[in-house]
Amino acid sequence: MSAAADPRIQQLRDRVRDVPDFPKPGILFRDLTPLMGDAATFRLTVDLLRERIARHEPELVVAIESRGFIFGAPVAAALGIGFVPVRKPGKLPHKTARRDYALEYGTDALEMHADAIVSGARVALVDDLLATGGTAGATIELVRELGGTVVVAAFVVELAFLEGRARLGAQSTESLIVY
């Protein structure tokens, strides 16, 4: 069954709130707060991500601060594998690896503990939203730098018109809701 034909995806889509002109005029923000606030759709989201990720046989879930943690940690627990947080600079207490990446205006950076990925580890990246792919792309580069292989990148929502999927490279990309 295709994602478009899956009635479970429509249940999730029905819980996403559209917020016009946030964070600035002309932007339609896809708010996942109602989806997360409803126990049934939150659980369904975690279950669907787990289903999509499991077939890739990852050994770790890597999730991006902060909303990626909301989905990544329960998915890792459901899969029975470890969880690795990717954070903004200065938030992790141990030696870190860092990746700078370009934003529309300026740059940003992400860090991960330098010993979080064992060489050769199969990694699933989880985040709430795929837009331009800058943050996810930087995370994939960080995982590779530390010796891991991202076997799947999974998102709750993908804004396909921003073409972020193209920036992620050859690994499989899974998105539950696509706009």
C-alpha cells in the first residue's frame, strides 16, 4: 500500500495544524504539536517510523535537536537500539565532532559526541521535518565523518517543494506526510 493510500497517514495529516505567516509573513508553518498531544496519533507516528526504519536494520538512531528527539528516542526504544543526540554547539559535555552548514542567510553548526558512532555502524537519522535538507545533510556528513553509514533518513513531514531530499545523498529517505 502506498503512503498516499494508507489511511493511517491521513490520521496523522488530520492532526497537523497549519499556521499561516509563522515565523514570518508568507510562511505556512506545519505545526506537529496537535499530533504529538494526541496519544493515538503520537503512538501511530512512532509506530510508522519504526516500521519504515526497521527494514533497513539500523544499529543506532541519530536524531536532531530538538523536535527530532521527540520522535527519535521512542523509535530507538521501540527498535531496541541506541539513541544518539545531535545538538547545537556547546550543549554536549564530552569531546565533540562539529559540522558547520549553510542557512539561507548565514551559517549554523551541529555537534555530536565524537565517540557516539562506532566505525561501520548502521544509522537511522530521524527528524520531525525535511525542508531544504541543510540540517539533515550536515548530520549525515557528521555520521560519515565518525565512521557510520546512514542507511535511512526518516521524517514525519517532508516539504517536497523545497527539494531537501536531493541534498541527502543516496541513502533511503522515508517521509510519512509529504506536502
